[in-house]
Amino acid sequence: MDGRMSRKARDRIIDAFTHDASITAFLISLKAGGVAINLTAASRIFLLDPWWSAAAEAQALDRTHRLGQRRPITAVRFVMAGTVEERVLALQEKKSLVFEATVGRDQAAMSRLTEEDMKFLFSSRG
């Protein structure tokens, strides 16, 4: 499933995944899986491409943690060392620390951010 599908087509394939036991895998782009779907038929999640926003990833993972879910969920993130994906995960962590430090008023989170981290996060050069 990806963002180009009509709502009707999305609903049809989600229903098939939910009710047809012969369908054992469902591939979804992170952006398409982030909103307005219920995937309680799933019990395993494999993230292959991290998104710069940890919140967007968490929202996509939450699609399986809905009312009606009766099984444990296993989520696995695949990241190769030395790749852009590894850098994206570092960016996610730093953005989460800024959020925790400002919105959550967590001083410990703020103390884990360096001056270089702040310059990187808030520079227009990225």
C-alpha cells in the first residue's frame, strides 16, 4: 500500500489482510501507514527505511497497537552501519531529546545535547 491508492482500494486490501488467512504479508510505505488505518491483524513489523521524524515512525507502528489487538507485536528496524539511515536515526534521537527538554521540561535530556547538536538541528544548511 502506498499513498497513491484511493481510499476504497486501501480499505479493500486492509480488509483482505485482516480476514484472509492466506495473506501473510502486507507491504506499506511509511507515509501511507502513518494515518487512519487499523492493522491489528499484524503481529510483526519490519522498518526498512527510517523517517527523519521519530513521531511519524511511532505513529505508523501504532497502527498495530489498536483496540482489538490480542497478540504481542514484534518490531524490527533494519539499519546498515555507515549509511544515511544510521544518520537519520541519530537525527531522530537528537530531535527527541530537544522535544523532551523543551516540551517535557526534562533537564537530563537537555544536558545530553551538545552545542554541535543544536547547531546541526537548527541550521538552515541541515
